[in-house]
Amino acid sequence: MLTDYQAVPLDLTGFNSAPAAELRPVLSACLDVPRWVEAVLAGRPYSDVDALQAAADLTLTPDEIHRAMAAHPRIGERASGASKTEQSGVDSAAAEKFRSANAEYEARFGHVFLVCASGRSGDELLANLRERMANDPDTELAVAGRELVKIAQLRLAKEVHG
């Protein structure tokens, strides 16, 4: 799992001009997928934050999804860093419900439940988990990949502002 990267948010001009070596840890903390990091770096300079966010909207391969999942705690477990803030809507009552739901999900799909949790309540996230249990494994992995990209875009928006 990546350690939490603490950085001072950059303005877009600073992001566009910073050495790639300095930005890689920032981007890897957003999404631990080297191809994604390099794609975001390769798109510089960006004309605006919307263009940066569009470049960050990349479809992940199954291997990349599994790699990125390793950097995420289970919903409802004690989170730290960015994950703690993103999961702030999951209170202790919801966390207790997630224990068994996570176990059921992981038994079905073989990986942790991934969802962009920011701004969503524990009950809403739990309902999303239960709804996604109906997916077949390949569909669910693709959904998890899209959620990882949403999380990365949210984190990127906190790191780089217009």
C-alpha cells in the first residue's frame, strides 16, 4: 500500500511546469497505476483544469485495477489520509454493516469493494454494494475500475487547482 503523500496543492501553471519526477509521487498517490501517471504527465501543458481532468479519465486494464485496489482500504474499515476524508460518510453503525457485506462481496468477486465514497452516506454506499452484487465478475471489475478513476480525479482536483 502506498504511504499517504502530503503535498502542497499546485496551481495549474505549477503543475504544468514542475519536473515530472516531482509530480510522479503526487499522481501515484491519486492512483497507483504507472500508465495513468505517465498519461497525465504526457498531456502537459494543460490549458485548464477541465483538460487535466479529461486526461485523467483513462480506462484501466484488469491488472491495473487489481494493482490500484491494493492501495485502498475496505469501505467501513479504519481509513487514513485521503481515504479517511473520502469515507467520512461511513459512521460506526454503517461500518458494522459493512463487515459482513464486504466479506460477502469479496467471496463473490475476489477483491475489495471499490466505490467513490466522497459525499455519500454509509447507507447509500451499502445499497450500492448490494446492487453491484448482481454483476458478473468481469462487469464488476470494470465498474470498480471506473470508480478508481473517479477517486483519482477527485484526489487530483485536490492537488491541482485552476
